Amino acid sequence: GAVVSQHPSWVICKSGTSVKIECRSLDFQATTMFWYRQFPKQSLMLMATSNEGSKATYEQGVEKDKFLINHASLTLSTLTVTSAHPEDSSFYICSAHRDTSTDTQYFGPGTRLTVL
Amino acid sequence: QKEVEQDPGPLSVPEGAIVSLNCTYSNSAFQYFMWYRQYSRKGPELLMYTYSSGNKEDGRFTAQVDKSSKYISLFIRDSQPSDSATYLCAMSEGGQAGTALIFGKGTTLSVSS
């Protein structure tokens, strides 16, 4: 159990367009989902924490109007990169927390975004 | 000073060797400690997680946490070529593992046959 999927796995878009990335927990309900960004040869950096039915909490330096997060159900969170620019090109990874006191986060396979 | 320090490597070992991977940290509030394995262009896969200080063993993997030294380790015995990947340490504060994780940069391991 504890499978997390992301869609799409990779996307190429033109500068100025918006891209939506989906994160789904396939076999469990996730009250909390996290969005990370990973640049080449760098570690994962937390962008925002998303709780079902409430507004996301963004980390310092992450523009909430540029990276829109919607956690509409217990199995789905979406990240929309608005007006994407080449510097937004990165590997975006989500994780989902299964709400038990001894559990941890399960990561999706990631989405590689390339903005031309 | 970064919150979590991890030597990026690369680390190259022959098949069958014992591998030692380490992270140091500065935040004494970290309670949960995790090791993830990440293959190229894939999401991280949880290998081990421990709470507070101590050792935990799972097959060929052993995780150690020394909170007094703010130092954690992952040992891989009888390393295999399939172990070649990037290993990320991660930590979180508080009493629940499902909080924001702070990651190290990752150590790239290459096991040659």
C-alpha cells in the first residue's frame, strides 16, 4: 500500500503558459500533501504544505500567486505553475501523509517541467 | 550553516562492500529521521525511519541516530550494483512523522560489479 502517483510525468511548455500537475494517493486518504521542488544535483526543497479543504501554507520565498495549490479531496492535490518561465524548469515532487501517528510521507514519482 | 549537511559524494565501492552514509544537523528539535533512496529522475523511496536516538535494522540496511552528536548514519551491508542511487537523509520536528521534512543534499553511490 501507500502508492502516490503524479501526472504528467514530464511536460514541456512555452514561457508564459500555465501548467497543472496532479498528485494522487491511490490506496489511502491523505489529509496532508506536500509539494517539493528539486533542481539538478540539489536536494528536495519544500514549497508548500497542503491540507484537504483549507488553504496551502507556503514556505518563505515561494510565491503563492505563482504556484497555486488546490487540495480538493483526500486523494488529490494539484499544483498549477502560472505564467511559467524557464527558471521554473525543475523536478516537482509531491508527497502524501497517511494520517497515523507512526507513519511518514510517501512520495510520488515526480514531474519534470521544462519551460522553453 | 545549513540545517542538514550531507556529503554529496560521489561514493564508489565494489560489490560486497559495506557502505557508510552520514548526515549531520544543527536543529536539536528534530525527532524523526529518515533515509530515502532516489534513482535518477524518480521520486524518493523510503528506506528507513527512526524516532529519536538508537539503531534500526532492516535486512542489509542499518540506520543509526545519535542525537547528542546530531549525527545520523545509514549502513549498507553486502552492497549490490542495484544499490547504486542517490541516498537522501531527511528529518522532521515534532511528534508526528508527517510534518515538513528537511532534506540533505543526497549522496550519490555507485556500486561496481
